[in-house]
Amino acid sequence: MAWVQSLLDVLFPRPCVGCGLDRKGQGEFLCELCRDHVPFILPPFCTTCGRPAEMEYAYPTEEFECGLCRKNTYRFDRARSLGVYTSVLKELVHFFKYRSHPGAIREITSLLEQHFDPLEERYQDMQVVWVPLHRRKLKERGFDQSYVLARQMARLCRLPVVEGTLVRVRDTSPQARKNRTERMANVRGAFQVAQPEAVAGRRLLVVDDVFTTGATVNEVTKVLKQAGAERVDVFTLARA
């Protein structure tokens, strides 16, 4: 209830995740100023991978394709992200993911509802899967952040979630500080489709938290298409 949250804010003030200052009862995890500075990705961006134009070209055409996509780098059909993995959004993702605070999904959901149109035609008739954690890391963290995000995306898009089909069979080392080639090698063979019949002939939306080089979602797409998926789109909360 709103009055309960207001009372808790007075008794036990919680600082803004973005700037560390008092939220003053504005957002649940972000103050109003930080919410206004979330770096959302707006057109123009690469029509295939969703890479923001300013990362690639100073003067892009309206519907440009980045250099990596022109080289057929990715196996997925299309990828989009809510915002750039920097400043406020990076702090919110870190709080959600690394500080084991699944409740931050409420703030993330609010951002999705306000700045992303999940009911776009491209997502119709799709089913949602997520990039799963390995069981060891799941036990360590206590929750799977991509699963939590996927559930919210499915609710917003009014799409079903495909449970228990995609599994991580190998515990990979962290991708941070690895280059693109190392990241691809790190996740190679890390995923399997446990129930191919659940994805064969289906159009799938893969949800993850951060797209950096695309190595992880690329590997996931590979095994899903090998299992017979007709189309695989990707949505991530942030794009590095």
C-alpha cells in the first residue's frame, strides 16, 4: 500500500540507487532526477541488432545496419534494448543483479511501461525464453535476474513464457574483461534445449539483462535454431 511505503520511507529512508541521495518518496529505487536521466535508446539504431547510431556513425541513415550486422555476425533475427548500459541504468542493473535485490524489478517495470512499447507488432505470436543461470550461480545469487525480467516482459507483451526448455549445462566464467573472441569461446556449448519439441517451429523472444558483444544471446540463438525455432528475437534491458 502507498501509505505504508511512505511511512517506511520516513522511518527508514533508502537512498536513490542512481545518485545515492534521498529519494524523497519519489520513486521506489530512483529519485525523479535520475529517472529523467535514464539513457534510453531511441532511433536511429541498427535495424538488426539495435546498436545505437551514435556508437557506430556520426550521421546514420534512418534505417542503417551496423558494420557487424552487414558481416552477418549474429544468428538472431533482431535485437532491441531499453537503454545504454551506463550511468543510472548501469547502477540500477548492478543493484538488481549483483546486490541480489529482485524487488528492483518494480522500478525496471515502471521504466519499461513508460518508455517501451511492448505490444509492437513484431512481438506478436512469440513465446518468451530467458538466458538461464547455471544452477551453482543460481544457488549463490538466490534468484535468476533474467527470469524475473522475462516474466515481466511476458506480462507486458501478453506472451507466454516457455519454462524449463533452455538450460545452462556448463558454468561459465564471468564475461567481464574478456574480448569478443574470448566471450564467444567462453559460452560455446554452455546451453542446451532440454525439450526441442517445445521450441520447434516457434517464434521466440530471448530476454537477458545486458547485451555487450552479443556472444551469449548468439550462442543461445544457435541452440534454439538447431532445435527448430523458426525465428529468434532478443530483448535486453541494457546495451553496452
